[in-house]
Amino acid sequence: MEWTPARGTRDFYPEDMRVRQWLFEKFRQTSHVFGFEEYDAPIIESLELFIRKGGEEIIDQIYSFKDKSDRDLALRPEMTPSLLRMVIQKGNALPKPIKWFSIPQCFRYERMSKGRRREHFQWNLDIIGESSIRADAEVLSAVIHLLKSVGLSNNDFKVQVSNRKLLRDLLLSCGISDNKITDVFLAIDKLDKIPEEIFGELLKEKGLSPDEISKIFEILKLRSFPDIKKRIPESEGVQEIEAFFKYLGYYGYDMSCIFDIAVVRGLLYYTGTVFEVFDTDKKFRAICGGGRYDKLFQDLGNTHLPAVGVGFGDVVICEVLREKKLLPNPTRALDYYIIPFSENEIEIAYKITGALRKNNYDVEMPLSIMKMKKALGLAAEFHARYALIIAPEELIRNKVVSKDLEAHSEREIDVRLLLS
């Protein structure tokens, strides 16, 4: 029988792990540059933590099960509910605003497609306890910083930004009733994935009239923010979009972003600013997305805490970087490869290896004696900087031969220096 990973999951061989660790290090570097602290939570949570209002795809995508005590549990499909649980547990003991990041593994049972798997790692950035739109700009600025740090330019990606308050006010101004707006949001989120006629059918199924559907299509054709502002000048969403772009401009990142009224995000807990990042040609799914979720703490039964965050998966960004030939191929690297000439040199080889490792050098030594040509070949294959050859002729003089595999030179080193 041939054993393979569960459908939609991945094995990470050492060469894959090197790429993964490179990307995770970029996530961590950017997080620290922007003042975020790392946290983590269990991969298994109570199923109830993830169950919210119906209509969201994520509800049907949860990997859920009962444990031996008949408790309903789930593999986390996203990190935000776990983050909220942790913050609620600490109550007022946590100074605000909270700026935390994590790189959790998440699971969703969803249809497989390019850039979409059933497990993935996701860089999460969240700011909790800050209502100012400056927090929204801070989170998105970190995302743009990350994209540039992995080699992408403004020509390679576009950030599409909108605001749910603004879209809601537009819909209300056109006569769409408030109780239908949630269904309209969920339908609009599917607009990029389905033909317009199917989108219209979705709206019809939710009870919207032909006139209402026509008005929604009219709204979605609006591309000019000034034109939208003329329609609803008093909308809080309009003010927030203007402030958002202002603060992004202070950082120098406003040119990476465009306003797009059709961006709503599929999760119902978003309340204000929402954004998604795509490669410029839209060959792939969204690289990442996020927004403000000011009411989610209240929904979980806690006091009001404003919050904004982003989820940035590892799968699509790697596909984009591979397409643009920007994905690195990190190699294994050693400081020293120790080569004993025979069994007679094993003891001193172990002592030298141990001493170098205690000084935090990356050191490898073959576990069996091999011919010199093969050993040197392995040293080069492992990208060792130096090969230390321990042979009887030099040991008589308390010396070993150090071959610099980059400079293609060699010299003798006193054993006592290596053991110190």
C-alpha cells in the first residue's frame, strides 16, 4: 500500500522546511519591526468557539469531532477566535492596545484549487483595544512591508481597500433594507468567483426584488471614491476611508492601494475597513485579507473592544513568488565538516566536534569512516565552509588540515585552538 498525506495536506522535506523557515522568519522580522509580540494557542479548540451566524462558508469547512468525553472539538479553521478567548481570559490585566502576531497552522475542509489547501500556515497580525483608523493603517503597512521584503514591488501586487460601513450606507441610500444587507455582503464576496447572472440569482434567492438587484449592480459599478462620497457625504465609512489613505500616505504606502467598493470579505464579523491583496494579474487567489472587527468581543459575551487584523497564508505567497522567480532555494549550511582519516582518529574527531558545537558552530561528522574523496564531496554537498581533515601525519605535530571550501585553500590549525 502506498501511503500519502491526507488530501489537501503537505509533507515538508528538509528543502521545503528551509523555504518555510525563510518565509516565517520574514513574518517574524516584519512583526518585530512594527512592534508586535508573538503568541500561540492550542490547535484544538471547542467547536462552539468557531460557530457563528449561518451563511459563512467557514462554518461548513470546520474539521470537527468528539473526544472520548463526548465534547465537541475542532481543528482551528482560523486564529481570531482563539486570540479573543485568550484576551478575554486575561480581562483588564492586558495593557491596551494589544499588538500580537502568530503563525498558526489552520485547517479547513474546502474544495481544492490552485493556491487552496485544506491545511495551511497563516501569519496573523492583530491590534486590539484601539479604535483609531491608525491601527488599520498600521496593520496594512506591515503587510506591504512584508511583501516588499520578499522582493515584490508595487507592480507585482495591489491592495484593494473598502469599508463595510460605506457599502452599507450606499445600499441603504438605494432603498435596500437593513435586514437584507448581510445576505448582500455574502453574495458580493462571491462575485469574483461566479458569473454575474449567478450573482443575480443568489440575490434573488435571498428575497431581493429585480429593482433592488439592479440597484446593487449599479453600486458595484462605482469605481470613483469622490463619486461615492457625493452620494453619502456624511457616512462614517467615507471618513474612515479618507483617514485610512491619509495615514498610509504618511508611511509612503498609499500608492500600493486602490479603493474597490466590491471588497467585503466573507467573514461576517468585519465591521469597517476591509482589504484584500492580489497579484497584479490576479492569476492567484487573494494573497491575504483582513479588516476591522469591532463587535466580535461583544458577540462572545465580553465588553466592547475594538480590533483590527489580517490573515496572511503561506500557500499563495509562495505560488506568487515561484511564478515571479523570487522564491529562494535556501541550502543546508555547515560551519565545519569533520573528516577522521581512520578509526584511530575517532576519539580526537569527537572531541573537536564537541568543542566546536559547544561554541555554537554548526558541525557535522560522518558516523562511519569513508574514503577522503567521498567525505569531501559530502562536505561540499552540505555547503560546509570548512572541512577539517584529521589525519595521523598532522596529528603527530598536534595539527589538523582545514580546507576552506569557498576559497579553495587550506592551512594547518593547532588542535589545542579547536579544543579551547
